[in-house]
Amino acid sequence: MAEAEIARRNGGPRLLGIQIRVQPSWLIIALLLAWSLAAGSFPQIYEGLPTASYWTMAVVVVVGLAVSLVLHEMAHSLVGRAFGLSVDRITLFMFGGVAELRQEPTAPRAELLMALAGPALSLVLALVFGALATAAKDTGPEIVGSLSYLATLNLVLAVFNLVPAFPMDGGRVLRALLWMAMRDADRATRIAARVGEGMALLLILAGVGLALTGQVAGGIWWALIGMFLRTAAKASAFDLHARRLLKGYPVGDLMDDTLEILSGDMTVDDYVARRLYAGQHGMYPVAKGGATIGVVEAENILKTPRDRWSKATLSEVCTPLDCVSTARSIDDAHAVLDRMTLESRSRLLVLDHDRVVGVITLRDLLERLELAAQFERGAGRRSES
């Protein structure tokens, strides 16, 4: 992908070159946690303090938890870097945080050390916050209470992440150990994913049990975590399936090479009337002077004032080519699928020596994946008979 596109998509705060992103779901959970601590837990544990003190403690804990989660994921990321793996960003979301790798580890040792790095860092943070709470025992309950709670949260984070529920850290440790023992990454991933699904079902059942005993809020939370883990385990199994069926196929063999290139002199009005709704992919390369200069999509039109459509040309409103996410015709199909998923894209332009030769869409890849899966199932049934 062009550097300009990377900068555009990955804007925001960065730590050691890694983008830190916070999803709205994390902010909602953070607000709920702060309210729960300030209105419930802290008043019960530390009676008689002003309301402002409880809220201050709650805010300190929530901010400290966010920092702890980022550092947990940074530990994964830095160990990954040591093994040559690229990490684009760390995202905080409802169920914690995740370091988004561009590719999976290629050796079990890298997987094992990466997986252990996060819980190890959380354990260190638990010890640090605990030591600080002990050292600050004479400063008052506000400081001691906040530090003690952060120590507990980091200990819980370390222990919970070591549960062997793939793709959590513990599940990745399990996969690495199986990988070492069996020398088969695919088989290790299948087993770890199945164990992860089983652990997820146990969490869901535990949540239902808690709800039936009157602990509705806690039960719902455990059930949600279980459902999330089950979905993540299934996604990991699907990724393994996709890697096996798509790996080795160049994008050039799967792309649509009938993509029409439009003249940069075409007006927006003409484009809307003659091409916008007729386009199969909703995206057209734009050329001027014999060279492709950019891409026009619906969003380019929406950014253009309606009263300019009759005069504005595509060369004026298109996205410059160096800001467009692209793939090469020789790129591996599974690697491109990973990229599209990571970047939340449904299509990529395909280049061959800087020349636009087609477009690859998520639908193209999924249809090829389904076709390969059907052929594999059919071949398997014939071999059995």
C-alpha cells in the first residue's frame, strides 16, 4: 500500500511507531466501569469518603486499565517485531485489546514467546502497582485504593489471558506447544481452535448459570465473553481454511481484468449518468494523457458540491493513485485477503509494474474459496467411495 494511504488510514496517537486506536465499545465499557466503581465498589470498600473521591479513584483506575491494556499488547508487538513480524496498530475494544499483526508467526518459538509476553507484562504491572500501593499506605485510601485495584485488575488480566481459549494468549501458547510437538502448524491450529470453542461454550454456560442464580449482570457479561471467544475461534479456523485453499494462487489469476479506465476529462455529471450505477465494482481508474492518475468512487462524488457536477472533471475529483490501496498481480491471494480484512476494504486495484491491470474484490476471493471448498469436499467423497 502507498505510504500516503498508510498515513491517511493510520492517523492518530502512536507509541514506538504503532498506532493506538480506541473503539467506541471500549469507551462505553470504560464509562460503565467508572460508574460501577464510583457508585458501588469503592463506597462499599472505603466508607465515608466524599463522592468526588470515589469518582477520582474510578477515573484513575479506568485510565490505568487502558494504559495497562496498551502495554500488554505492546509486549506482544515488540516481541513480534524481534521475530520480524509487523504490527500496524493496537486496538482497545469492548473485551480488552488486540495487536493487529500483518502476518501470523512462522515458527512455534515466535508464537510461544509472543503469547507469553502479554501476560508476563501484566503480571509485572500487578507487582508494580501492588508495591506502589504498599509504599503509599500512609497517603490515604484514595491513592492506596486505586493502586490496589489496578494491581488486582492486572493480575486478573494475566491469569484470564492464559486460559487455553484460542485465539487468546493461552490458546496461542497451546497452539505453539502443539506445533512444537506435532511439527504441523495447521493441525495445531485446528486443535487449539476446537479447544477455544469448547472453553467459549463453558463460559456461556457459566454465564447462564450465574444469571439463573440472580447474578444477571455478571451472567450476561460472561456469556458475552464466551460468544466473542467462540466467534473468534471460528474465525481462526476459517482463516486456516482460507490460507490452505488460497495460498499459492496469485491475485492476477483471480482478478477481474475487464475494468474500464475512464477519461479524466469526463464530467462528474456524465460519470453519474453513464457509469456510477452501471459499474460492477463501484470503482473506476481515471487516466489522463495516457497514464492512470487516480481512482473515482462514489465517495469522491459525494464530496463534490452538486452545483459543480456539470463542470468538474474526474481528474479533479478522483483520489490520486499514490493514495489508493493496491495489490500486485503476483501477490498471494491469501495475503491479499488478510490485507483486505485488516484494512476493512472490499476491493483493491491490481497493478503490474505500476500499470493498472484489474481489480480484486472480497467477493472474488470468497467465491474462489467456496469453489475450492466444494471441489475439495467432492473429491473427498469420491475418494471415500
